[in-house]
Amino acid sequence: MSNMLSTSKYQFSFALLLLICSYGLYASFNRGNANAWYYKAEFSLNEWSDNNAITSKLDYDDTLTAISNAYQADQSHPHYNHIYGRILHWGVLNDYEPKERIEEVKAWYLKAAELRTRWPDPWVDLAKLNNQLEGYNQETRYYIEQAIKTGPYVDYVNVGILQVLLLNWTTLTGSERALLFERFAIATKQPILKDVLFFAKEIGREKILCIQLNFNPAYQSIKNSSVYRKYCK
């Protein structure tokens, strides 16, 4: 009887161990598969950003399918939620999706920020999107604050914040204008300076920044650069 009990316990322990190992292998495979889909989607998204265009509707659909597969495998992953929102945002901007889905984009960004509160990318995307939808209101300001708090020296964050502040220059308070120049001072030491000046010129606000470059002694080296000559002369 004792031997039978020992055998039963051994068989149960072995079965339990086998079950745990099987689940671990399945979960590991599932995560690996999700990551593969995610990187495929991220690669396309980066390519769109570099070219400022989506190659085709088919490219968009394939990319959306890739991130959908990643999300279905792990719905709690902040990166999958965030990239899903960004891809959908591109779809709306390129008329591949109905304009009404822009609110869904915001929901994806909010979910990503909720899942990883100390990650700055969703916060700055929320700042830009809310500024587009609701204007420069308290909610937009809150997202800017969170973006700065979580990623004060991240290039992507700094570009986005400067874009929002430049768009709203005429309504900024004195402290908010000071914030703009503070962020710009950081941008002058980052590889994003050209992008910031390009955007400022696109919206007719380059003089705000060029005056800083022209008269602030701290920017003397930039005055002699090709970037200054291209955007400030």
C-alpha cells in the first residue's frame, strides 16, 4: 500500500512537472511569436516615418495585421498597444481608415501609458493627438508634463513637445514660452535640431527659434552651421 502511494505521488508530481514545463514552453513560444510580429510592424512603421509615407494600402494592411497578431498574443504588453495606436493613426491620416477611428487611436495611447506609466513615448503622442483633437487645453498640458517627467532628454519626446508649443505660440503663457526655449536649448545639443527647425519653418514660426540662434552667444557654433544657413537665412 505504501509503495502504491509513493508511486501515485511520483506519477502526480511528474505529471504536474510536465504540465508546468509544457505551459512554460507554450508561453515562451507565444512570446517569441508575438515579438516577431511586433518587430515586423515596428520595421514598417519606422520606414513610413523615414519616408514620411506609407508604401501602399497593402503595406498598411500587412503591418496592421502584424501588430494585431502581436497584440492578440499578449494584450497587456505596452509596446504592442502603443504601436497598434501609431499604425492606426497612420491609417487615419492616409485615409485608409475612417476619420472616426482617431478616437480609437487615443484609446490605444492611453492604454499604453496606463500599462507603463514611466514610458514617455505614449505621453508625447497623446500630447500631439489631443492638441489636434481638443486644442491646447489642460489635458494637452498634462500629457506634456508627463512626457517631460518620464523622458526629459529623449529626442522623440523633445521634438513632439516643441511641435505642440510652436503650434500654440500665440496662446502660450510666459512660463510656457520659457519652457519652449528650455526644450529648444536641449534640442540644439541633439540630432533633432534640423527636424525642429524644419517643422518651425513649415508652420511659419522659424523666426522664434532663429532669433535665439542668432543672438544667444551659447549658439555661436550653430550660427556657422549649414542647418542655420538653410532654415534661418
